[in-house]
Amino acid sequence: MIVASKERYLPVVVNTLVLSKDDWYFYLHRDVYDQAVILTDRYDRAVGDLMELIGNKQRNEEAVRWFYEQAPKPLHILAPYLQLIDGEIARDIELICGVLHVVTAMIQVRQFVLKPPEIRKSVSFSLTIKEEYEMAWERFFVSALPYEQRGLLLQAGPRPAAQPELAIPVSMTDTVPLFPVQSDRFDPLSGQAPVRTGSTDDERTATRNLLSR
């Protein structure tokens, strides 16, 4: 998940980190952030090498270099993945973050550069993915709280369903369900750890309380 906004929000999506630069706030899923940190450690001083690994170096080169300079670290290191887009991308923060939102949901960017060249060259995305990120962003903003209203979480406490003005939106699951939360409890029957597609009520309550302090 990658969401950009000039308005500051208090996200209630589990495992969401917030970065800021200039007049923008960037909301990243922890999985995307961790992958970007690893890529930054490896390629920040050799971003040209990362561009070569991804391929199609001439595609959207201007947008790549612009976003690399404009975005906060470590989000900036994802700029070369704009080369995977089959179509010209304007120098627009919201558009680029939306595109990267879909790209990072579909592929593991950290592992992508380790794939064989023939696989990397076969991957591309159409600009029609704009509809996908617009829907995902809408779900994020519906569940997030305006930052100036963060005190309501502490003041309201448990509220009956008849008072929706202070109620937290019902949908509290991850905006992008492609990042499941792994349970650390072992299932002896299947031999694998079960996968949860969302978080529990207690986890969400603890996260909201932590973020509002």
C-alpha cells in the first residue's frame, strides 16, 4: 500500500507507516517500507544499476528521476519501477504513488531484481491500473481519521451504534489484502502457520491508541 495526500490523516489500517516531505504525507504498508529500506541500502548510491536490472531504462526516465528526487526516503528508491509502466507517466506525485501502489501490490519489488532477465523483461503494467488505486485509496480515506480529530478516539471511548458521529468506520481491514498477516502459532495438522487476512479487534484498538498518543 502506498497512498499520498496533502492532508494529514491518522490511519487505522494495521501496519501503516507515515512519511512526510514538503507538503505531502505518504502512507506505506510496513511490508512495502521494509522492501524499500533494503533496496535503498543496496542501490541508493547506484540507482542506475537498479534501473538496468529492471530494464526498459528509456521508458519514463524523466518521471523516474523526478520522483527519485521528490519522494522521501526510502520511498524514493521505488522510482525505477516506473519503467515497468507501458505508457507515459506525468510528473505527478499522486499519479506516481498510485501507480507504485498497484505495482508493489502485484510484485515483491525486493525480489523482482533477483529474477532471471527474461522474466523481468516480460513484466509490464498498463496505465489502466489507475482505476485500481483510486478505489483502494478511497477505502483508505474512508477508514482514516483527519489528524485534527485524533483526540476523539480518547474522548469518545466505547460508543453505541446509534451515535455514528464518533463511531470508527466499520471497515478496519488492510486496504490491500495482498499483504496477509502471518500468525506465529504453528498448525500441527497442516504443517504451516495459518494466514490471517485482517487483524483482530484488540489489535486494531491497541494500534489506534498507540497512534493517538
